Amino acid sequence: MKSVIIVPARYASSRFPGKPLAELTGADGSKKSLIQRSWEAAKAVDGPSVFVATDDTRIKAACLDFGADVIMTSETCRNGTERCADALQHLENDFDLVINLQGDAPLSPAWFVSDLIGYFENGGVADMATPVLRCSDETLANFKEDRKAGLVGGTTAVFNSEHRALYFSKEVLPYADAPQTPVFHHVGIYAYRPNALCDYLSWDESHLEKIEGLEQLRFLENNAHIHCQEVEARGREFWEVNNPEDVPRVSKVLQELGVS
């Protein structure tokens, strides 16, 4: 399948203004911006071409400095999915899949994306697919610690026996006081069929999307089929940069992985 990865990035984050340009420290002490590290994660995927999509000239300049291809999108894009849909209109090639690897997810392993592509190559019928990762004890503790501190951390996913998404939330779902209750961390990567991405732009911002601040809920509220692809951590810790407090957390993981 012919695929493209788009890394959406915006400067005006309400929780973390200027987030894409925040510096993360690697194993050798080198500092690189969050958007560069996320772009490098996307470039590690074998096959797809990679573009950064932004409406901010500061992000564009930084991306051009480290060699990324940049698509300038509308300032009216309200989330990464809308930005990917906008960016797709600037690309001439016909793609079977458009992959959104968000600009705050530098710890995304290449196999997360490959597993999504594999789902569609093996006959998957969903409109879009997204990875889910069974929470480790440490990740679940981080979720609960953030919520107690009033921070909006990662997202959890609930799905049925066929891995069709039922709901996504920034709360810990399902209610999980019992240790044996599986909680799945939603990884901020999406693989869309192009027609589903175009449909998204035609729908109004949905009620649940506004409440949760989660763009994928617009698909669910319009009866789109989202496949939750369970992926393996392979011993790696996954976390996004949602708040300034996440910068040292993610930097620590990069250093443990030996990423410079």
C-alpha cells in the first residue's frame, strides 16, 4: 500500500504553548526539539514519505533547519486530524493510507506504524486504525498520578472483542482498582483511509470531542469504524509530551534507550 506519514504540529497549545520547539535531552546530552525527535521517529518507519504539517513559521523554520519537508496548513485547523486532511490536499500523489504521527510522540517505535499498515494490507475493513498498548504497572501509575495532580496525561481506549473502538478518554477507563483489570494506553498515531479523512472535515466538531478534547471521538460520533490495533512495547516505555512536566520524563526514556 502507498502510505504517507504527516506529523502535525502547532505552536499555540493551550496546555503547553510552543510545545513543538521544547528541547528534549538525549543520551549524549544533545538537545533536540520535540518536533525534530518526532520527525526522526517517523523517518525510522520503512517505506512512507514524511512531511511536517504546521501553520507556524517558527516551526517551519526549525523543521527546514533539520531537513524536514514542510507543508503549511490553514490556521483554522483545530486538531491534528484536520491538519492532516488539510495537508493531504497539498500533495499530488494518490495514497492508500495517510498516517498521522503526532508531533508530541517521539517515543513512537517504527513497528507501531508498521502494525497499522499491516492491518490494512491484511484486509482490514475499518475506516481508520490506531495503536493501543496494554499499560505497564508504571504507565498506569503515571496515569493515576497525573489525574490526582489535576494534569491531563495520556489517553485510554476501550474496544470490543473484535478490537472495534467503543470509546477513548483522558480518564482511566475502565475503572481499574483491581490489578488484573487491563487498561490500554491509546497511542497518538492514526492510519486513515483518505476518504475517511476527507469526511472528517465535512463533520462539525462533535459534542464528546469538545468535552474530552480528543479528536478521534468525532469519528465515533459519526459511526465511523476505528480499529484498535494492539501493539507490543518490546520492553520500551511509551509516553507522549502532553504537559511541561513530561519533558524530563520523556528525556529520561530517550537517554535509557541510548537515543542521542
